[in-house]
Amino acid sequence: MKGTDGKFKNLVLVGEYMHSVGRYMVAKVLTRHVPRIGAPVFDKYGRKLGVVTDVFGPVGSPYITIKGNRSQRFYVRESDLLGQVGR
């Protein structure tokens, strides 16, 4: 899974931290694809932070909730992305 440059090649930036609600973090989806519920979430170094627990909001600008450790940006494996959102 690790590339030659030390970074994880198949991780895709998927969201940015907005705020917390109890034990969950809310992140705005930054990509044209949304992650599946239950997908593991990683930081930019490939360390597992938690899992996606929900996808909600408008179709053109969705949000996700994540249960786990806090980070500013969240990454998922390319294989855990679903179809495109209508932007």
C-alpha cells in the first residue's frame, strides 16, 4: 500500500473537518465521490483515524460523520469511494 515516496498511493483526500457533535466529527466532502458508510478513514500519513458513520446533506455538497480520532483532513482508500455527487 505504501508508494516509493513514502506516501500512501491509493488514499484520496475526501473531507475536511467542520465541527464535532458528541463523539462524532462532521466533515465536508471535498471530492466528487462520497465514501461508503463503514469505510476506514486515515490521516495524510496513512494512520487509521476511525470510520465513516453517515453521509448526509444536499446531494451537490454532502457531509460525512466520522467516529474516531480528530484530524483536519480525512483520507479514504480509492476503493471505498462510491458514485459521483451532482455538482
